[in-house]
Amino acid sequence: MFFCLALPVFCYIHSMEHLLDLIRKRQSPGILIIDRKGQLRYSNQEVLVLLPNLLETDREGNPQANIPAEILRICTVAKGTTAADENDLPQDITTDCSLMVGGKEQVFSLRAFTVGGIGSNREDGYIMVLIERVVEKHTYNFEKVQNDHHLSAREMDVIKSLAQGLSNKEIAKKLYISEHTVKDHLKNIMAKMQVSSRNEILVALR
């Protein structure tokens, strides 16, 4: 079949146990297996519920993957964390992102790991991505906030991260930018919203 999973024999057992343990602690996350070239190798049923447009068909009726850019980006970052030898566990990369699903913006938590491809064989490995929908604690009308204050898309990324309770350092890691850049965005946001602190930004959102 087109999307069959055939992990190589050099996938070391410690990494697999680590990943499976993380999966067991979650309630049916969406799971993707993507190769080093960005091609989808496996997707479970849960991810098709979360991302119904993930699998499409071309004009000839052949299945093809429509992997969102945010997922491909976290895979690129994860590829740079491959374990150097079989005694090391791969580092996991975690971020939240907004994806358009059915014409509506939804927030998802992404967690990516390298699987297999250790040492000189690192280019033969895969990236496993766990996908979960994020249920926000507060309901914010982000679209209205953006329109009312003329905020950029990147400034909205910072605001959404702030609404999740993240620190400047955590926002920087999530958005792949420096803490200095986060501070600059916050200054611009506060100026546009006419507030003087992070807390006042959150108050204004409500």
C-alpha cells in the first residue's frame, strides 16, 4: 500500500520504548511518520480526524499527502537533533501551532522525534510527529483583536503564545526566534494596543 510503515532494522530499541511510553500516556494522539525527504510514510486514523485534508488524490486518483508547512518545519528542526550513537535518546521538539481545518483556525500541539538513522545511518531515519488539539483555557476573539489593533501575523503568534501562559524564552523556542525578537514584538504589541505590560495585553484580550 502507498502509506505503509516499514521501519529499518537499525531503529534502536531504547528510542522506540521511549516513544511508545510517551504515546501510551496520551489519549489517542494523531501519529505521522515522515521520512527525511518530507514524504509521508504512515498516518493513523486519529490524525485523519484532526487533519481531514491530510490525504488527497491527484487527477489519476492516486493518493498523495498534503502535509501542513508547520509540521514540515518541526520535522526539519527535529532532523538536526538525531542521536549520535545508540546510547543516546533523540531529543523531542515540541511546539504549538495554528492550522486551518475546514475553513477554521485550530490550535494544535506538535511533538516530533527522530526514529532510527543513528550515527552514519542518520539520513536513513524517520521523524515521528504526535499531534493533539489544544483546548484553550480562555476564549479569545483573536481575529477581532488583530483587526482592531492592526497586528501582524507574527505579532498574533506572540499574543497567542502569551495567552497560553508562555514566558519570553518559551515563546522564542516555540516560534524559532530569539528572546530579543520576542521583546521587540511585545513592545510593538503594547504600543498598538495602548497598554504597558504583558498582563494588560491579556486583560485587553478578554
